[in-house]
Amino acid sequence: MVARTDPGLKALLEKFVTVRCVQMGGVDLGLFQSDPMLSWSVFLMNGDKTIYGRFGLAHEDAKRSKKDSNTNHSVAGIKAALEGALEVHAGYTQDPATWKPILAAKTGAPWPWKYAEKTPAARKYKRLERIKGSSRDTKGCVHCHEIQRVLIDSYFMKKKPVTDAMLWMYPHPEWVGLSLHPDHRGLVTKVVAKSPAAAAGLRPDDVIETLQAQPILSPADVVWVLHQTPEEGARLTVGIRRDGKSQSLPLALPKDWRRRFGDFAWRYRIAGYAMWLWAGATLADDKAGVRIASHAPWWFKKDHKGARKVLKKRDVIVAVDGKATHDGVRPWTRSTYLAYLMREKKPGSTIKLTVQRGDKQVPVQFKLPRPRPEVLGH
């Protein structure tokens, strides 16, 4: 609709061959890697499958809303990304030998299973049987936002370790202390004091032109590089333009940077596990630990009554299985708590907690439900 009503966007799109993919059946998951929380995202790429960049940044508040709005997306932003893609395309077609190694990192490593319908989870769950392995089956649809849960559940089934990158996925620039303008490719609007971005020397009004030598066409490209950064940390090179001059800055991310700076529990597609493991409770981070914010929300249909008997609203979890910290230093967060349960506890096992209830610390325990929830259902 916007493309038809905005002359500038319409003129830009006429310079591209546009293809719309409405579901993920038959889609190469190794090539088309994007944030599964997005209901709409864009790959800007060459016909030979070389990716120039991405557009689309998930928003914590744009979930299950009636408007389905996302303030991270704007017409000006997609225009800027399209213009950037045309610039990269011109360089790539004129000098592919130089550009190929630069753009190679825009494509991620192959997934263990190329197609969603070939994963172990797809073969197991009845709801996924509707796709029948055919992308032309109009009765079936693999939703974009279901892909990560398909992968996580397949890892569980194959007893493969679930990594931090699979949980603390697609890190927002805010995790490293950056805010980027949605109307621009990489315009810095805010830098948080004492953050990795501040330590690197980044300032408001800087324009991020490259990150790890990859051209930045939109904030989604910054997210992509962060997503590919190892869990043990790394030293990234940020190419910026400041006061009309280009320069490079070192962005150092410490060990366990995802756990230290990020939160994945707002991603409700992983929160299907969250509600199962949290036993029907909605959690919030608290200075002392993890607070019980409320009991099961309206969309969670499988309440766990055993936990309701011991967990009360406003309880704060201060210890998990006798551990007061998740890493020997920092208090538990809702994300580290969930990651611990997903990785360390088996269905039906007992979880022992210490909760702060008023001015008392109270030991509580309950059994986690079994079996694991279906990958597509809550």
C-alpha cells in the first residue's frame, strides 16, 4: 500500500526485482536468516544470492498488538536502505572480486537442516504435519516467527546444546549502548554512558558506515553483525563518518556480553517455553533477582497449578537450586533463569527456589511440567 502511495518509494522499487515470500516452507534457512520476531522484513540482494543488506528490526512492544505497529520501521528508513543497496550493487557489479569477500559475511553459516519441514521438530509435531513437505501446499504454512522455535526444539530432540546465540538472538544496538535513528542507515542518536559503545568513543550524530567492514544499509545490518559475534566476545571495527570525515573505532564486547547486556524473554515465541518453565508466571527483572509479575497471561492455556501454590505475585526469586547468582557474580535475570531451566533441568524434574516474600526469604519448590510444549503452540 505504501509503495503505491509514496512516489519516492515507488520510484526506488522500480529499480529492483521484488519478490514476496509469504511463508517459510521450502525456504533455504541458511540463506534467508533474519530475526524470527519480525512479521515483515526485507533482504536486499543480488540475483546470484549475494546479500547486500537487510531491513527490519524487531520491537519489544510490537508483539501481538491489534495495530501490529513497529516504530523501528519507517518509509524514510526503507528508502535509505534501498538507496544504499543500489550503491553497493553498483560497486559489486563493477568490481565483484573486491566486493565478494566484503559481502560474504552478510550470509550466515548453513543451518543443520536446510528447510523447516526437514527438521526433527517438523516430523514430530502434529501441527507441522500440515505442511506435508511441500511449499506449494496451500493448506499449510510455516510462519516466519516459528522458525527459531523449530530449531530450538530440534536441538532438544537431538540432545544438542542450545547456545546463547540461539536464545539471546539478534541483539539490539541498545545492548551495547547505541540508539540508531529508524529513518537513516546508521545515524547514532544516543550513546549510553559507561557502555561498550561509549568506551569505543562513539558519539551522537556519528554515522555508522561499516561494521566489521560490512556496509550498513539499515540498523538491521548492525544487528546482523552483533548476532554473528561470538558469545566469548570480540573486538569489532566500527567505520564511522564524523563531521564529514571517516574514521575507525574499536568496539570491544566482553565475555558473556549477551547475558550481561541482553534480554530475550520478551520474545513470546520462545516464551512458549518460558511459560512452561516458569510454570504459568510472567516474570520481570528486579534488582535483587527475578520478580513474579503476574500469573499466566490470557494466551497461555496450560496453567501449572503446582507452581501457583508456592509462587505468589511480587515474590522475587533470589536463588535457583541454591545458587544466588547465575555466573558467580551477577544476580539472576529472567533470561538467565529461563536459559538455566532450558539447559539444565529435565521435564518433570524439581526446581528449588528461594524467594524474597516481604521481609522474609522463603524456600519453595515445584516440579516442572512434562512433556515439553509443542513447538508451535503455547
